[in-house]
Amino acid sequence: MKPILLRPLLLSLALALGLSGCGNKETPPPAGGGAAPGKKLKLAFVSNNASSFWTIARAGTADAVKELPNVEVDFRIPSSGGSAEQQQILDDLVAKGIDGIAVSPIDPANQTDFLNKIAGQTLLICHDSDAPASKRVCYIGTDNTAAGVEAGRMIKEALPNGGKIMLFVGTLDAQNAKERHAGIKQELQGSKIEVLDVRTDETDRVRAQKNVEDTLVKYPDVACLVGLWSYNGPAILNAVKSSGKVGQVKIVCFDEEDEVLTGVAAGQIYGTVVQQPYEFGKQAIARMAKYLGGDKTALAGGKQIVPTLSIKKDGVAEFSAKLKKQLGK
């Protein structure tokens, strides 16, 4: 080979090596969101209070991550149960570059503009309680009006001859509380059951129990006490026990806190309408991951309903066994 041909050959080799090196650069994220190949997809799950109810949802998110090794989850719980704290959490997550957020809005009517801002910066879905007027992509959770109807049926079973009832909840601003309340009223319409009022506690457990104690004093003829949020059941049961009215005053509530299931098994609580928070967590993470990966059908339709279950004394053992398995106990 003549020396004069060596320079063009070396130049060609250098150019070829340079071009092959470009292939090692990270591929840009796909259009419409999502993490780049090889990059962890960062998702968040945000609750509306610090109830142990969310321990079950957390187990669902953890199992979703086991099946999606390229996903990590930031699970956040507002300690105060206030909308201001929840909004600060969402702002912090966006600032950290989160790819998607699933949130249970505390005050959807007054948070709509804020939620729209978040939806403009990252994928936003709702779970547990919806914000239907916002730009969230989808809601994953209970049909709370139907759940209220289910609770209403249970109240009628507990009070076949009618009677006065009082409802208890953290706040009626939350969409799930409004819908459960509406469902109960719908089912009780035309019956001999009278709804005295709704007492709110702003997720303060001490206040929740005090509300029940005050009701038992003010309305000694109250026949049934109804808790709409998970911690309301234990608060009602503790107050009824303190007043010595176990069995005399019926209790109907929501969700599956340990004290509630123990109370149902003992016949102290007539029944509870349980959601499936494990599915809230697992489906929220799995569906957001699929959506961000390009499968837009994962969050299609705007709603993915997770059915509720009515648990009474004869069904506690089977349900508890399933719950323990979900929690890895």
C-alpha cells in the first residue's frame, strides 16, 4: 500500500468510530411522556390522610413495582389531612421530575385549578376520591355513590323497624364523602329511617370519637351510627363501648381497619363496606406505567372502577385471610 493512501484510510476509520459512538447516547423520551429506555420511571402515590387504610394501598404499589422492575414509587401521606399540605407534596414531586402522580384529592372543588396546573406538568390520575372537574386523566377506585347505596342497604337490614341514625366523616368536601352520603340518602328514601345529621372531624381521631360521644348524649334514642371513612368505625366502636351501649346501638361503617374487622367478628359492628385499597395502589402504578410506555388504553374511559364488598360476621374470616395475604403476613 502506498504511504499517500494511509491518511484517507485513517480518516475513514476515525469517522466510522465517531458515528458508532453516537449510538451510545441516551435515546430521547418518547413523545407524550414516559421514561427513556434504561431510565427508572418515577411514579408517586399520594393519600388524603394518615389512616392505616393506606398501608394496604402501599402493599399494592409495592407488588406493582415487583412486576415492573423499571419503576420506582414515592409513597406520600399528608400527616395533617389538610389540602394545603397535600398541595405542597404535589408541588415537591413535580419539582423533583416525577413522571406520574396518583392522588386522592382532599378538597377537589377548591383544588381544581391547582390540580389542573399539576396535570399540565406531569401525568395526573385520581384514586379513592375523584376530582371529576379537573384535567386528571383517569380515576381508579370505588364507585362511591354505589358504595353509599350498599351501606344504606346494610343500615336497613340492621334497623328493620326504622330509627334515627347519625353519620360521621372527616370532611364532606371530599368527593367520596359527598357521594357516599348521597348514596345512603338515596337508598333510605321512603324508609322509616331518619338521618339526623352528618358530623365532621377534619381527620382528627380524638374529635371523631368526641363527635360520637356527644351524639350518644344528645340523642339517647339514636339507633345506628354510620362511619364513612376508615377511622370513623373504630371511633364509633370505642365511644359505644364507653357508653355501655354495645348491641343497643347498631354500627355500620366503611373499610377494614383491624378494630373494625374484630368488631364485626364479635357482633359489635353490624357490618362494613370494604373497598379494595390494595387494588387502588397496584392498578394506579401499573396503569400509569403502561400509559407512559405508550399504551393509552391503560387509562382509557376516564374511570376504572374497583368493586366494593359488604362484610358481615359470617364473611370476616375469609376476608381477613385474603387481606393478610395481600399484606404478606
